[in-house]
Amino acid sequence: MPILFLIVVVDLIGFGIIIPLLPFYAEFFQASPRMVGLVMASYSAAQFLAAPFWGRLSDRIGRKPVLTLSLAGAVVGYLLLGMADTLGMLFAARILGGFMAGNISTAFAYVADVTTKENRAKGMGMVGAAFGLGFIAGPAIGGILAGPDPLNADYQTPALAAAGLSALALALTLVFLKESLPLEVRSSRAETPRPRGLGFFREVLTRPTVGLLIALSFLATFVFAGLESTFAMWSRRQFGWGPEQNGYLFAAVGLMSALIQGGLVGRMAKRFGERNLIIQGAVALAVGLALIPLADTVPMLALAMAVAAYGFSVISPALNSAISLATADDEQGGVMGVTRSATTLSRALGPAWAGLIFGLIGRDAPYVVGAVVMVVVALLGFRLLGTATDRDNS
């Protein structure tokens, strides 16, 4: 578990380096807000297609080979990003990177392999904390390397730094990571026919409890992805910020996320239960999103982002843990792959939707509509999760 944590941290630092730069990178090629949203969405659209593939493949050949292959591909994707000199090349680099990032479902399955049901939420929180740590150092490094001026930013150096970090994660995987799935388990799964592709996807979504939890995860990620993808454009118009200022803010959000998911979620889940954390996170995310359009000072903006970050940091691992606990042991990789695929679809649709209404309605629209969606998620949690609990106990 510690070495997986380190690998995910290093890889996500590379990913985090790119986050505050992409909207500016796309606008450098004269992209409209709608097109910026599509650039952000292309990565997650490819990840959506890849996640079930990587998850099911890891069930059959093991977690380590899948992580090795995908990290090698990520290095190539970042190198292509650094060489991009047209909007088309930028799209191509993000699509390749997204396909290789489908391996995150494998990391969650690795956690399921090495944890018990009693500490599953803690394990999922640790992977979430690795995401948070990646978003602490990554955006700050990317912002510093790119510079504060949105008109004269350096985009090549951050991309090359991200490629180097993915190469380091690859080396750590090859040398130190132990396979979590025994050979006899892989062999038995390879001989057992199971539904594949869209058939397996549909079968998982029709399971009452699991399907509901995946739907809520989709909606929460949908609105948070819209926030991530449009925030740089919003802050440039509201405060005149460039990549560096956005990098620092995203780093602060990452620090808060790491502290919550790494130190609090496990204990909170034991005390309140995953389902109560899902409702709590939905309410907090709704409040944070609603506060962003009201932020006319940096302290007010920091408060709004902190509340939104808390909400997403709580609801995300709680949902992953609840899904894992409702899944049979021999299907963890596949179901987590479907879950990851659903959330990455929301990460594709969220930026595309947010960029569209950002351009058509106004810069505050993604956050107002997102807050309304999260209120709906909270209400669904109150009404439907109780029904799911009764069904599970019957």
C-alpha cells in the first residue's frame, strides 16, 4: 500500500502540473470557452472508454502489468503535449493521455485487493489523499514553470516535467510494486466467462444499490469537473489571474483534499457511515459552488473553494467505498472500472457543458447550475439511499 500511494502521488503530480495551464494553452490557440471545455473534456472522454478495459484486464493479468503499460503511455502523451503547436495536436495529446489514465481504476482495485472490508474506506481515502497531494505540488509547480502572465506563458517546460514524473512513477512500479492479485486468482478469472464491454457496463448499472451509487458519483464529479475546467477562465476575467495564481489556489485545494481524505475520511466513515458522508459532501459542494459567483475578494473566493473542496473530498471516497462494499470480491476490478468509466464520462461531459454555458450565459452559470445539481444529489441521498439501506438489510 505505501508504494502504491507513492506511485499515485508522483503520477498525479505530473497530472496536476497540467491542470492550471490547459485553459490558457487552448486560448493561446484562439480557442473559445466552448472549445476550451472540449479540450478539457477530450482527456476524460478517452479515459471513459479506457477505464473498463484496464479494470477488466487487470482482473485477468494482474494490477502491476496494467499500471506499467499505462504509465509508459502517459510519458508519451506528455511529450506530445510539450510538442503541440496546433489546437489539433493539443487534442491528440490529451486524448492519448486520457486513454492511459484509465489505469486509475486499477489503483482502486489494488486497494480493494490489499484491504479488508472494515478498513476499505480508509484505503480508498488514502488513494484520494494521493490525488490531493498530487494537486498540491503539481499545480504550484506547473504555475511557477508557466509563469504569471496568461499571454506569455511557457507551456513546454511543464509538459516535459510531467513526462519526467510519469517516467519516475513507471520506474517505481517496475522496481518496487508487488503484484496484489495472486496468479491462481488471475488464472481462474481468465477461465471464467463474464459479460464484457457495454454488456458488463449495463449489468453493473442495473444493480439497485451499485447503480444508484454510481449515478450519484457521476453527478458529483460532473459539477466539480465543470468547476475545474472553467475556473481559470473565470479567475482571469474576475481577478486578472494567470497560470501561476491559479496554480497556487489549486495547490491549496489539493492540500485540503489530502488532509481530509488521508486523515479524516476513514474515521468519519466509521463514525457516521459512508451514506451519511455522501449526503454531507453533496450539501457542502452545493454551498461552495453557490458562493463562487459572490466572491469579489480573494478571501471570499478562498472560502468558497475551501467549502467546495471539502464537499468533493468527502463525497468521492465515500462513494467509492460504498460501491466497493456492495461488490463481490472477484469483481472489484471490473466494477471499479465501470465506476471510474462513469465518473470519467462525467469529467468529459462536465467541462463540455460548463464551457458551453460559460460562453452562452455567463461566467457564473456553471457554478449556479452546479449548485442546483448538488442539491438534487443531496435530496436523492436522503430519499433513495435510505431505501437502498433497507434493501441491503432485508
